[in-house]
Amino acid sequence: MSVSETPAPVSLDDKYTALDGRVLISGIQALVRLTLEQRRLDQARGLDTRAYVSGYQGSPLAGVDLEMGRAKRFLDEAGVVFQAA
């Protein structure tokens, strides 16, 4: 990139919305993104699928339920249902 080029704008939402390039995310955020990516791949293949994720507070994957809750608007858009148990 030359000095005169302006870098692309970056958003915290990129962790779930970026379709190319690199994103910096935690392992827990990667699990949420993986669910969203599967939905994108299914749609690209013409498949009408949905996803259902359930979890409970204190599970061995601590924090997934919290991150799924934070990502609710992205999950809703993608047809992913998260239900804390």
C-alpha cells in the first residue's frame, strides 16, 4: 500500500460480517462466526437451512452463551436461533 492510499474502514462488526480479508477474533467469537459462515455457505449453494444452538451458563465452553447473545442481531439475520438453556 502506498502512502497516498487510504486503508479500508474497519468496524467491530467485521468479526461477523467481513466476507474477505482477515478478522481478529477470539476463540469464542470464532465459534459464533463458524455458525454464520455455515449459513452463508448453505445459502450460496441454494440450500434453505437454519441453525439452532443451545447452551447453558457454566458449560465447559464458558462464554459462548454470552457471545451468542451479543451477536444476536447477526444470528437473527442469518436464520440462526440461539437458546440459552
